[in-house]
Amino acid sequence: MKRRGFLRSAGAGMVAAALPGLDTKTFAATPARPLRLLILGGTRFIGLHMTELALARGHALTLFNRGRTNTDRFPDVERLRGDRNGDLQSLANRDWDAVIDNSGYVPRQVREVARLLEPRVRRYLFISSVSVYASFATANDETSAVGKLKDEKVEKVDGETYGPLKALCEQAASEIFGGARSTNVRPGLIVGPDDNTDRFTYWPARAARGGRMIAPGDPLDPVQFIDVRDLAAFTLRLIENEVGGVFNAISSPGQFSIGDVVNESIAAARELAKPVVAPTAEWLNAKTLEAQKVQPWSDMPVWAPSTGDSVGFASSSVERAKRAGLAIRPLRETVRDTLRWHLARPEAERQKLKAGLTVEREAELLATISVRG
């Protein structure tokens, strides 16, 4: 399976000397020089956690968005109404120390905002993605080739164009702000509380239902991701220390396996959800899953087989980010906090997840296993 099927040249600046990694709680409690920050977005998953941590750090925030989502969150924060597709008027003639762009998907959007803000903003930090890389047949670092589009004017965002468009967004920000004043952060799969894509949430949520559950590949298969709160902390550290450059922001290669995710999910479910029938994992190897037309990443979130053009999928280097202070919290904390959040969601959201096997499909597969067994 091609990696574009399961995934949706950066500017180079000065990379700071090694900074000590701090866990998010310690970081939040550490005094900071107050900055005036503009967040493009700020009311969805990533933005919610960036806003919360920035406020805890003592920064003054302004959120720019269309005013449609989570309007009751952070009532004391300044909000500017607008739209990245043609309505930037509320951003004109304003000064900020830095802008965090976590809602740019096509280069036109980034270019228009960056040109408007460049004379009055010191730093532009763009939240990109490791999906920018042209291939995952081998491990990537920040110097690896990025994907290209035949037509760079394309603005349709899909599994084929998402990564190359993000690469063009990085390029736009770096060209306008320059390498020393621009920062491009490339997270992998972002996980944790408030993530309603259900990609990582699927595992603790599935374990909470109890009973036999299908797990993919080999328990030792490596996976990479980042807790949204660790991404928020790393982002703010880069801004506060005025660090430019390009950074993969994700767990270290080999730090976590899919077995770790499944086993921690089962442990959390037994502790927090207490299902009537305890959850147990039924591991199906990659060939069996392929024969049953079970898709990596969509049916089996977080995981991809370490074969073919996805050999390096869970091997992206994070050495540069670690030197700049990236810290990754224990998996147990991420899993338990995600499950607590999931259990508090409305029932309709809990019952119909957006990723992973449906109840019916998993039952069919389990029945097939039982018959063959």
C-alpha cells in the first residue's frame, strides 16, 4: 500500500544550541518573558492546547479564526474574526512578537498572511507535518527530500497533495520571513485529549469496550507520534528562545511500539472503564490483514507495516528537535488522559468512532479467526 494512501524545500534558519527538555508541567510553571502571540486558529485540537499552555506561561494571546468552533473556550482571550480565504482585514496594522500558524494548508494562505504580518511580527512559526517527505522507503531527517507537485497551483487537499502542499507552505513562510525569523515544525501523528479524529483514541476506546480486540502486525512494530501537549510545549520553547529552522516533532525511533499502545490501552481500560469482559488482544500479522483487506492507518490506526515504501515510516529522526528541547511524556500518561477525555464525550461520539474497525467489521474478522482456528 502506498504511503500517500494512509497519510494526508523547507527554509533553514539558525538552530539553537542544546536546550534541556522539560516536561510540560514543569515548563508551564517556569516563568517566561511575556510575549504577544497571534495564533491562527486556536479553537480546535492543537490550538486549544497551545492557547492553554501559552496563557499558563503568561503570554498575551490573540486568536484569529472564523468564530465557529468552541466559542465558549477562553472567554478572556482577544479574538479577531476573519477568514484565510480572503478576509484578513482584522489582522492589518497590528503588532505581535510571533505568530503560530496551525491552520495553513495551501501556500496561498500562508503567503498572504505572511506578507501582511512580516513588517510587524518578529517570528513566523508554521505547524507543518512529516508528511512533507517524498518517501518513507528509508528514514528521514530534516534534510530529506520533500514531495513535489506537478502543478503548484493545486489547492485540493487530499492524501496525495497534503504533504507537498505543506512543504510549499513552509517554503512560503521561510521566503517571506527569512531563515532566521521563520520556524517550521513537522509533527507526526498528533494525539491526546480533544483529538476527535479518533486515530489514536481508537485504541483506548476500543479496549474500554472489552472483549477480544484485533491488533495489527507484530507487537514490536515501531510507531511514532506526539502528544499534543508536548507539541505545544516544544512550539512555545522555540518561540521563547527565538529558534529558527526546521524540526521533526515526534517520538524517537523505537521509543514506542504498537504493542506498547495496545497494552497500555488495555491497562487503562481495565482501570478506568472496567468493562464487563476484560479486553484481550488478538494479533494478526500484516499478510493476514492484507488478505482480509484491513487497511493500515485507517482500519488499524497509528500502525503501518515496516515493509515496502513504508519501511522508514516510524523512523523519522528527532535529534535536532531534542537538542532544541523537545520532551516526550510517558505513553501511559497520554493513553490514560485520552481515555478519560473519551469517556466524558457525548455518547454519540463514543459509539461511532471516525477511525478504526467498526464493531461489525471486527466481529466478522474475529469470527473468521475462530473458524480457521
